[in-house]
Amino acid sequence: MSTFRDPRAEFGPLEARQQSKLRSIPHQRERIESERDENPRDLTTLRELSRTYVELVSISYSLGAGADELRGFLDEAVEWFVEYEQLFHRKSAEAGEPNVPWSETPIRVIDAAQLLSMTILLGTSEQRARIGAVVGLRGPDTALEFLAGLHGDSLEGVDVVLSQPRPYARLVKVVQARPEERPKLMNEFVQHWYKDSRQAYWWGEHLRGPKYAKPVSYDGYWCFEAAAVTQLLGIDDASYRDNEYYPRDLAAVRG
């Protein structure tokens, strides 16, 4: 039996939100296909479709979905994210426009970090590598590169470049630390993660419903990055596994 995982939200409104996003997908796909001739693979719609599937992973996790259901949404999120980044880079080059680095797209950094973390937890090494192959198109970012597996399981000797120090400087410190220091540092990362993610489009979303006397209905605040690095480095999560933002179920999922 599935277990509702997010005490902030209400099951009914959150399930309705999930169904609304599912209904939006055919329209987004149709828009992409219909614009192929005049405006091949519309970038805005590609980006939003990838984001919709990422949101569905988060919402469905909140609702109690198991790994197989979450993987179905993740597979689509990876496909559309990779196509978007490849096409965005190609169109910019063809137009002679300068590259848009990660530092100028903070929301995209958080999007990419969350998608990579979901892929570590639920996806395949091939999917992770595909995302890693497009990460560098916007320039260096050590947090994304580590999550993409581009530095193995260590950052020793790596010149750290962070386009989004909040929240990812704390995560990089976890990776750089000695194994015995990592639980404490990861606990600090998780504790500060929501506050430090203020630039994300979803920040504060749980407050909007009650502000207008409506139920709490949002995509969920889950620090997938903490669970992913916990799994990658084999960190003991006893000190933070009960944190409200930590998706502890997923840290143990393999294969």
C-alpha cells in the first residue's frame, strides 16, 4: 500500500494537481509537433515539458508512488531535458549568439541538479551520462559535474566552479570532506537546502493556497540531491533521515 509522504499538503488537492499535469502533457506534445515546420521543436515548450515530468516525479513521490511509477516520469524528463539543452545550444550557435552559462540561469541549475539526482536514485548510468554530456554546453559547474559522474566519486584536485553557491556549496563540502565528517555536513546541507533554494520557481509555493483560502497543493519540496549523494558516497543518514525535505525512501532504492 502506498503511503502519503508529505504532511504539508492534502492528498485530494495534490492528486488533482497530478492529474492536471498529466492532462497538460498531450497539449504540450502537440504544440511541439505542430510547430516543427515553422519553429522546429519550440524551446519553451520543450523546457516546460521536461519540467512537467520532473514535477510529476516529485508530486507522485509525495502521493506515495513506488519506484516503477516514478521511473516512468523520469524517463520522459531525461529525454526532453537532453533535447532541450542540445537544441538550445545549437540554435544559439547558429544565430551567432553568446553561450548562456549556468551562472545566468540559476533556476536551470536547480532543475538540472534535481533531475540528475533523480536519475542517480531511480534511473540508469546511461541516462546519467546523457545528461552529463549536455551539462558542459553551458560551461563548468562542479556540483552538476559531480552529480553527472564527470569526476568519479571524488573532487580531489578539481578547481571548484559553482554557478549557484546556494545551496550547492554545502553539498560540494560534503563530497570534499573525509568520510567521518560527511554525515554532519550533509545534515547541515539538508537543514539549509530549502532556505538556500529561494531562487527556484517553486519556492514558497505551499503558502499560495492558504493565502487565498485554498488547500495546500504544490509539487513537493524534496532534497533529491542529498539522497543521491548519500547513496553515491555511502553516507550514514541517521542524523538527517527524518528531515522533512529528505526523501529517505529513495536513498535505499537500487536497480
